[in-house]
Amino acid sequence: MGIQDIIEGKKQWRAHVARVKALPPDYQIVYKEIQKYLFKVGPIDLPDGNLLSGIIDFFEEGVAAGKGVLELIGNDVAAFADDLVKDSRTNADIYQESISGKPNTAEK
Amino acid sequence: MDDLTEMLKGTLEGCVLQIIGSEETYGYAITRRLNELGFTDVVEGTIYTILVRLERNGLVQVTKRPSERGPARKFFALNDAGRKELAAFWTKWEYLSSRIDNLKEGGQ
Amino acid sequence: MSFWETLTGSDLTREWKAFEARAEALPADYRAAWEQIKVKVSPHSDFTGRNLMPILDGVLGLLEETAADGQSVQDVLGDDVDGFCAALTGGEEARDYRDRWREQLNRNVAKKLGQLGG
């Protein structure tokens, strides 16, 4: 990763955080908990940012429609988060593949 | 009807494909359609996670369009791969429902 | 030769140095967690550093982003660096930890929304 990528990444991240902070309190709470969970679960497409910014897009629509966050996604927030990454590979998958010696794109 | 959630889980994606297949549409409209059909427990968040996965798996064509109020909306239409997936869904569904009907009627 | 020597002695040195530079910019509690994580995911003998890179990159990203957000490392990983690492590497306990986090997520949401008094 070059310096440029890091700087770009930081700028984008700041813009993202600003969008989170502009959400109503209930949305912010739920967003932050989901983010924390997803970071721990570790789907591999998380770092490219589309998954997280997509959630904000979706939440902003919910706000515009005058809905509460649980009205939008249901009470089982964890189920919502799991469904988002259901068929994504996780860091753990990569790790397991590499110790079992299966081919990995990084080595091609 | 109460407590459909578990049974509906595997088939909801097919329902969403069918709705998108008949016309280009967006998440909230899909949710409304399903609610009107009698699936009253389906919330927007559930549909959102399905749409994210359809997009990730390359089954839909996505277009962002401005809306009258609030942020731009993502509209979804099926592409060729999506149409194939939809056809496969109905084949599976017919297989499943005919076998279950047989079971109920005591046939083979 | 230890894994980390192998790693840093290889063509991955540059990438690795970039990681360490990023880690040094973190607050102290985060840096401590990072050191722990490095040791914990320190891998099996047939594991190449290259495979570990995207994983560590993701971990650093998590730490950087949540640190920038003003959260403590406790908020992010819990007291539970072991669990985090198990889930990271998909060990046998990974499923248990994920279940626990799932419950934690819903519990935190319920608690914090309750405090809003909404």
C-alpha cells in the first residue's frame, strides 16, 4: 500500500465518519454496533468500504422516510448484519485455506 | 400470518428476483409489494441485505436515480445471470412444492 | 528462523514496514492490542506471510478507524483479544465467539437505544 492510498483512504474514511455523525442518534448507535461486529467477523470485502457506505446510503433513505432504525431493519440487528455478509469470504476462510495448503490467488 | 420468517428465509430471494424481473424497482417498493402480498413481517432491512447480495453476485443491474425527497435511490433490474437464477428458483420451487403436496396427500 | 524473521526478510519487508509505521501511529492501548494480535496469529510453519498480509491489513484498518473515531480498544475488541484472533483465523472456537458477538451486538443496541429514552 502506497502513501497515496493511505491518505486517500483516510480522507474517504473521514467523509464516511462525517456521514455517520449526521445520522439521528438511534441510527448512529445501530450503525456503530454493526460496524464493530463486521470488523470483528472480518468479511474480506470490508476494507474496500462499499459495504459500509452502502449501509449509510440505506440508513439515510430510512431517515428521509421518517422511520426509526429498528422499524427499518427489524429488532434482530445481528441477523441483519449476518445477512449482509452471508456469502462473503472472511479473513478466517483465507487463513484456513492457506494452512490447509489450498491454492490461493495471492500466490499465483 | 405469524412466524413465517424461518420458512420464508430460503425463498425470499426468489421472490425478490421475481419482483425485480417484472419491472425495474427499488428496495422500499419491493418491501411494500411483499407486505401487500401478506408477508407483513418483512422489513426493508431484510430486502436491503438480499439486494446487496444480488448485486455482489452479479445478478442485477443497478442504476442510481434521484428521488423526489431524500437521497438518490438505487434501482434494480435483472441481467441475464439474474434471469437464469430466477428460472432456477422456480424450477426448484416447483420441485419442492409438488413433493410436499404429494406427501400431504399421501401419494408417493 | 522465526516466522516474523522470514516475513521481514522477504520481499514483503516494505509492506511489513508500512504496517509497523501505521501501528506506531496508534494510541498506546491499540498498539498493545496490535502486538498481542501479531503474536496470536503467528502462524503454522507452512503458512506464508503473503497470506497473512490482507488479514493484518484489515486488522490495522479496524484499529486505525476505530481509534480515529475516539473509541477505546476495549470498546472494539472487548477484553477478548484471544477471541478476536480465534475468529480471525477461523479456529475451532470461532463459531462460539461469533455467537457471543452476535448476542453482544443485540444487547448493546437494546441497552443504548433504551438510554436514548426513545
